[in-house]
Amino acid sequence: MNSPQPAVSTFSRYVRDSARAGGVPVVQPRMGFSDPRAMRRGLAAVRALGFPTCGTVTLDSYTRVGDHGAARAACADGTPLNGYPIVAHGARSTRAVLAGLAGDDFPVQIRHGSAAPFDLFEVMLASGVRASEGGPVSYCLPYGRVPLATAVAEWQRACELLAGAGGVHMETFGGCMLGQLCPPSLLVALSLLEAVFFRQHGVRSVSLSYAQQTSLEQDVEAVLALRALAARFLPDVDWHVVVYTYMGLYPHDPAKAGHLLRGSAELAVLTGAERLIVKTPAEHSRIPTVAENVGALRTAAEHARRVRADPPASPPAGRDAPAGVLAEALALVESVLSLDELVGTALLRAFRSGLLDVPYCIHPDNRNRARSFLDPAGRLQWRSTGNMAVRPHPGASAAAAPGRRAEQFERQLSHWNRAETFYSRSGKSS
């Protein structure tokens, strides 16, 4: 029996067609402003760049946690927020922000961070937007103390709302869990599992995320693993891959920040990722301006075209080793999906039993027994794995230094501020 054809969203069609035509990813900022006029100016500046982009409306922290009263009060007295309060402004105001800008040739995505997104999705749909992101795990464990069971139930309800609206695209955030120090196999597994969750609850157009880490070679392996697992587990889904520029502590040195941004564009081109979400050098200390977002988009797009025109003679390739990223991620995914036919229930059982365990995540529903370390080549490896279906790296014992764990942890967190080499195949990212 043939599988049903996937429902391709306008957002997904634009991304895939643009990436296929140019051979480089569509670039996108993580931009959000509380003033509707500023939000409109930001979207207009991104649209006017002259190469394929997606618009972003990133929501504020009050809206993220459902405190819409506080968001309304801030709007009333003119207090700036760290994003756009879509529920406080309402659908009418949001449609005015998007009018004449959002469309088939410039799709807009709502980005939020909420463990319970139903209310904001209602306003999003009423505003005419059909693309968002997140997930029941990735927008729960890192952001507060909402029980994972509550987040799974809320995300099921939200996905069913989106599926009923039709033409909706959802992006997993699982590949960006905690920003850094999470080994790639777990990022790949969480991204894939959240996509399977979306599919099970009716959303058939998805993108799978992966955040740039500390080794170009390992990241290439990870994104290729993510593509392989998506092809295997999402055969009846319209999907593409989105790479994020490094989500951890960003370098204070603008030159290092620029090299890291260009390295993420290189990663996206080498792995065929259809979309790239950028960061700006300002993000080590503050929210970037529109001009800084536009500058980062230009840098990423220009470097992607350069890599496409002059690809490396022997690009880094994913390894086919027994302990490679694909093998580890597959083991994690299969161990979870074997627990229950309902993916949400399987995720709850997996975290309860430790079959999924996010390093350094202090949420009460995470066992927090797994640990990672950076090996001398800059690859993220498992130091300890708790009950997960993966084993610690053979060099984990040698890497441990009793009495110096805090110092080692700080060094890993500030890796790109300390690094003497750049994230790229050749180091020539300028």
C-alpha cells in the first residue's frame, strides 16, 4: 500500500525550491522586537536583501511562559521586551506588521520557546502565519520546571490545532538542546524524535534542527546522520534540515565570531542543509540590532556561495565507525520508540528510565547522570552515559582530572573564546 503524499507547506516549498535552485541554504535571523513598528522594519530589511531569506518573529519571555498580562502591561507603558508579544498585540496588529511583506516569496516563522504554546499558536494562525518551531522536550527541559508530562500533553494539543489548520510547517528544536556540551548523537536523536512526534499528531511538513558544535568534521557526520534517519523514519513527511550557527557562549572577539558564523555556512553547504539560522557577533552580550542581523545574513550567504563555487577537494565526511554519530543516534532512537507506540508516552518513559539523559540539564524530569567532554581534536564525546543505549568514549577515563572538573567545565563552556584555531576545514574563512 502506498504511503500518503506529504502535505508541503508554503514555507517548506520556498525553502526547498530556493536551496535547490541556488545550491546554498536559505538564511534566516532570530530577530524579534516588542514594538510592532520596529518588528515590521526588521522584516522589511531582511526581505530587501536580494537573496533567499526567511523572516522571523521571535517572541518575548513573558509570552513564552504564558504571562500575557505582564506582556500587555509592558506594551501599555512602553517597556521594551526581548521579543514580540504576539498574544498581547493580537492577530489584528500582527497582520498589520506582516501586510505586504510576508508571502510565498518571503515566508515568516514564529519562534517562541514555550512549553505550552497553544495560545500563541491560536494567534499565530489567526495572523496568517503557518510556520513555527519547538518541541515537547526541547522547549521544556532547558527552560524551566514545567513537568515534562505537561509539556508533552500541551504540545500534542498544539500540534493537533496546527494540523487542523492545514499547510503548517514545524521545526524541531531538539538539535539545539542546551546550546552546547550535548554530544551530537543525542542532538540528532532528539531532533528526529520530535519530528516523529509532530508527524504522529498530524503535522506532515517539518524541518529537523542541528546546532553547530566544536568540530566541523563531527558536525558534518552529525548532519548527514540526521538526514539518513529522517529518510528512514519520516518516509511520508515533507522535511528539510536546518543548521544553527553555534548556540553556546559566543566569542567576544568579533573576528572569532565571524569565523564561527562562516564556518556554520560551510557546514550547511557541505551537508546539503536547506536552511541556516545565523547569529551575530553582538550576541555574546546583548540583543542585536536590525543592521547587525542583516550583516550576519549577508556574511553567511556570501560565504555559502563561496564554498559552493569553490568546494573543498576532500570535504570532511561522516565516518562509518561502530561508535559513529549515526550508530549512536540510531541506538538512542530505537531504544525510545520501542517503549510505546505513542511517541509522547515513549519520551516520558525514556526520561523516567534514563534511556534519554541530557548532560548538565537540571530539570527535575532529567536524570542528569550523563556527562560529556571535548577531546583533543575538539570533538564532543561521552564521558558517562547513565542508562542510555550508548557507551562512554574510550578516552573518557584519561580525560577525567579529579579535583579539576569545575575548571574543565568552564574551559569547555568558553571553548570559542579560548580557541586558537578556527571552526572550518582550512581555517581560511575570511
